[in-house]
Amino acid sequence: MTDDVAPDFSFALNATDGAARAGVIATPRGEIRTPAFMPVGTAGTVKAMLVDHVRATGADIVLGNTYHLMLRPGAERVARLGGLHRFMNWPRPILTDSGGFQVMSLAQLRKLTEQGVEFQSHIDGSRHMLTPERSIEIQCLLGSDIQMQLDECPAIPIEQDKARASMELSVRWAKRSKAAFADMAAPGQALFGIVQGANYEHLRRESLDALLALDLPGYAVGGLAVGEGREEMFRVLEFTCPHMAADRPRYLMGVGKPADIVGAVARGIDMFDCVAPTRSGRHGQAWTTAGAVNLKNAQFAEDNAPLDPDSDCPASRDYSKAYLHHLFRAGEYLGPMLLTWHNLHYYQQLMAGLRAAIANGRLAGFIDGFKRATGEAIV
Amino acid sequence: MTDDVAPDFSFALNATDGAARAGVIATPRGEIRTPAFMPVGTAGTVKAMLVDHVRATGADIVLGNTYHLMLRPGAERVARLGGLHRFMNWPRPILTDSGGFQVMSLAQLRKLTEQGVEFQSHIDGSRHMLTPERSIEIQCLLGSDIQMQLDECPAIPIEQDKARASMELSVRWAKRSKAAFADMAAPGQALFGIVQGANYEHLRRESLDALLALDLPGYAVGGLAVGEGREEMFRVLEFTCPHMAADRPRYLMGVGKPADIVGAVARGIDMFDCVAPTRSGRHGQAWTTAGAVNLKNAQFAEDNAPLDPDSDCPASRDYSKAYLHHLFRAGEYLGPMLLTWHNLHYYQQLMAGLRAAIANGRLAGFIDGFKRATGEAIV
């Protein structure tokens, strides 16, 4: 009888090392090993990547952007075509954001009210209204496994009274999101709340307490991916993470570079997403165990060594830096294809290393090695 | 002792069906089953394709463009990096053209003399001189397995006296190419001559007779890829092919669409190259067993069927037309990536079908089926 019942959403914490955690999120579409990095598949594709290769790098879950997908091809269309998993040929877990962050950063003529955000599409100028309820409806039409509440995401620095008003609005939207989700979601799907409050400790705490009262299956830390700096981000995590539910996954939205991720894992974060590996890959930047290098630089024109001869990723192992340099100079598709692949593989190897270090109680040594190899001072 | 000797270049004709031929070209870097389609890898990459997937479609050989590679990254640089095969991670046979055709169509301020062609790079304006000897030198630096003589390639229609003068220049350049090749080439590499003479039967015959006297390991038919029309192209092949050496491969340069290839195979051609499948793929056009379709068209917006559910090519089988439509509308890399892959797979399947039909003496039936399925009248 239980064969017909899809497994529910759950999180198992398997190991801790200081504040760092290693675990597994179970969903009906497969497991997500944490700490997890989620490649960004904005418009239903991880840019310049074949989906089988995304999986082969070690990704358990990808992220889709509600704002982009609602505008093109449209959530109702994706639903008629069988949902986002089928559409993009990715049968494993998908997390969708609420669309709010992209509305604020990409759309035109935005108008924020208690009800939601009215905006014009940056693609065709069409008018749309994104409310907490409509965001959940869209995410259910897409069929994502982890859905995010609509929130307001102000940039830091922000005055305290504005930060409070914004945070309180996001809490009210969380409650409306939960009610809409209860009406519309399928078994095994999960709604995450988003902690706001800028860099004010008491506001973060108030936000978190209000969200914990909603008993959601996961919580995100929002508002830290917009350039406030690594030290300030770590400071916010240090006073926020200890109060987050220990038995729920913690997701740091839109972060980050490798050193951001390593430091946030050490402070108790379980999930990440960021365009850095894919966007950098399209622009010629490779993340390596020795830090970042730009393959467009003339120094690589006759460098016959691959990015990593010992890698099990073909993009890292089978092509010389001179060839990658040539591909970017010539504007060939294959440059972004190979370098995105390499970068995503690097990120997933980093996550695998973090998971193993936490499981073995050796995170401090792992971080020391990371700092030495990359020259990063603040981790 | 013979283990140390690279196998020589050779051609074995295994079957004929009317004028059509099926065989195998052997080279030190592997066999080329004929009739063969060579994907175009202009600047050291088959655009938007991973090289392993090029091979998986069934390609035995790819083409590199001497003009592009001599300008960027430069033939001497490719040689220092170990040659074109290593550079692009393609260990199998490569054919390079002479560079002449691209100089005529892409470069600026061209000046043609008996000595060669002087031109300015379309990339950076630098001045270059391409002679028969320099073309062979470049092709040897690249390390290509099949090299082409420098020729002049006038567009049809052309007056007879101009066509004769041009053809005679190409014959003189063939002789110079052969002498340079004898000095510079490695064992197992082959130089092909190019039959010119526009659409004049007696000029084609004179060109061919002069080239046959050079006893080259293969011969190409040039000047038929520049828009003279399919019927006129077939007419030239019908009076040219019967006089070509039966024991040498015959290469129709720059051709073509599927119906061009089917008709040319029926008239005795063994090798083809064309940008059609790759260029069309980047622009949303799919070649299918039922002809060509453009996936940008609105009719595909909710077409949930793949291009070919029975294909063994993931690009043809695992993604809906609606998804491909979306990728092209959204300008995503994955659209060109998947459609190029599909198109190259379609082309190689077509070649495999032609080879099997010739081997079984059933080419006429194969062509009837092709005409019915695609609606092509002239094949």
C-alpha cells in the first residue's frame, strides 16, 4: 500500500562539525546531499550546459527562476507541457524562487503594495501582478519541489525603520504564501520561508521567530547576495544561524563565490545557489583549486596544460588552456560550454569536499587547505 | 617491423550501385566510410558541439578551415601546441581546405596574381600572402590528414574565356602544390586536386585530365557550392564523374543540403562537407526525415513531441519541440547546441542509409523513399 504514496519531504542531519552540518534532504524526486550547491537554470536551462552533464558534475538539484519562466514560456504553458521537470528533461529536484528578487532587479515600472508587486515585463512590456498567492500558483504550475515565499529583498545598507517595515511585509507575505501553498501544492513539495531584516540582529531575530511559528520545512536567509561584502555577510550568519531550526535545511540565497560558500558552510548553511560558476564560465573565468583565472588573458595563448589533468570532468582534463583561450578569443560556443562545465564541476567537487570534511570532523583542516591554495584571507 | 610504419593513405571501393559507390578511405588516424559527410569545424571546433558528440553521431572525419586557423590562432602556434588534432581533441582524420575559397569570400583587399592571393585579414586587417606553397605549409603545420590544393573558385555563371584562364591557373597551382607537398608532408597524409572549369564540359574535362596526370590520391569537384542551382550542379557531375579515377575518392566541396547529397551520391561522389547542418542548427532549423522545419515558428510553442522519438540521439529524442522553440525564443545556448547535434546526427544517419543502400544494391528504392518523405522533386 505504501508503494503508491510518494515519500514526503524530509531532512536528516547526519553529521556536524562546529556549526557546520552535513545531511540529506529527501524528496519524491530524489535526494539532495547537503551542503548542496544548486546550479541556476534561469529560463529552464542551466546556460550552455547539457542536463546530463549538470547531473554528472554531482548536482542533485537545480534552480529555476519564476520571474523568467512566468514571462517566457509562461507558467500555464509549462504546466500544459507536463511541468518544468519534463520540459527541461531534468527528473530530479528543482527549487524555484518566488520571482520577487528578479522583479525588483529586472522588471520595469515596479509598484510595491501590501497586495504584491505590479510590474512590466523586461521582454515585451506586458503588465503583470505578482502576489504571494500568484507566486505560489506559478511555482505549483511549474511543479517545483522546493518553493520560496514572495519576499521583499532590500539592499544593505538600509535605514532601520525601512528594514523593519520591509521585513514585516515579508512576514505577512510568508503567512499568505503558506495558506496558498496549503491549497495548491502536491504531496512532497515544500515551501521555504525567507528570513529578512538586513544587517540588524534584532530584526533578523524577529523575522526568524515569526517564520519559525509557521513551522515551515525549510528556511532561507535572504538579502545577503547584493554586495554587502563577505565580512558583513558572515557577521549576519553568525547571529542568525544559531537560532534557525536545527532540524530544517538552511538556504543562503544567491551566494556565492567559493570562499563565500566555504565560510557560510562553516557557519551552518546547508544550501546555496549562485550564477557565479555559469556566468563566469561564459565570460572566460575559470574557478580552480588555486583560485580564479581568466582564460582570455594572453598568458594562456600557448599554455598547453589543461585546467586540471587529474579531473574526472572532460572539460577540465581534455582541453588545453591554449585551446580555451582560442575559443574565447574567436567567440566560439564551445568556450562557454566547456568553461561552464568545468566551473560547475569545480563547485560540486568543493561541496563534496565540504561534506566529507564535516562527516569526518575535519572541516578546520579543509578550510586551512582551501585558504592556502586559493590565497583567500577571509573564509 | 611493420608495427612502426604508419599505414598509408588508401581507398577501397567495396560496392557500386549504378554510378554510386561505397567504400573506405584508410588513413593513419582511422577509417572514413564513404559516402562520407564531414562536419565543418571552421576555427578548430564544430560550432556548438562537443567533440565526443560529433564522433557519436557517426562522423569519421571533420573539416578545418585553413583561412580561419592561419589568422587565429595561427598555424605556427597550432604546430607548437602539437597540431590541430591535439588542439581540438579530435584524434581522427581531419581534412583542411586550402584557404582560397574563404580568402575570396571573407578577406578584404584581395589581389590575385600568378604567385597567389594577397589579402587583409577580416579579423585584424593584417596583410597575408597565400600561395600554393604557403597553403600546403600551413596545412602541414596544422597536421591535417587530407590537404587540398590552392585553387581559384569563380562563381557560375562566368564567361568561357575567364573560366578557362581560371581553371588553367588552378592546374598550375595544383602542380606547385604537389611539389610543395612532396617536400613537407608526413607519411600517410594525402593531397587532393580540385577539378574546376565552371559549367563547361570541355573545361572540366581538360582540368580533370591535367590533374589525373599528377596521379593524386583523391580529387575534388570545386566551384559547385556557390548557388548555381541543384539541376545545374547535377548536370556538371553527370559529365564530370564518369571520367574521374574510379580508384580514388571523389569529394564535392561545400555541398550540401540533404537532397544535394543524395543526388550527388547517385552520380558518383564519395565525400561532402557543408555548413548547412551546423549553421541551420544555430538558427533554429531542424533537418528531419520529413524535410526541414523551423523551430522558431509559433506552431511549435506547445508541440510536446520530440523531433524523433525513435532516434538514438539524445538531442532528437529527449527534448520536445516546444522546449526547443522556447530555447530559441529565449536566446539560450542550449538551442543551438541541441539542434546542431540533431542536424549532424540526421546527416550522418542519411550517409549511413546511403552506404547501406549502395551495399545492398537498393539505392533507387532509398532515393524514392527519400523523395516521398521529404517532398523533394529533384534528387
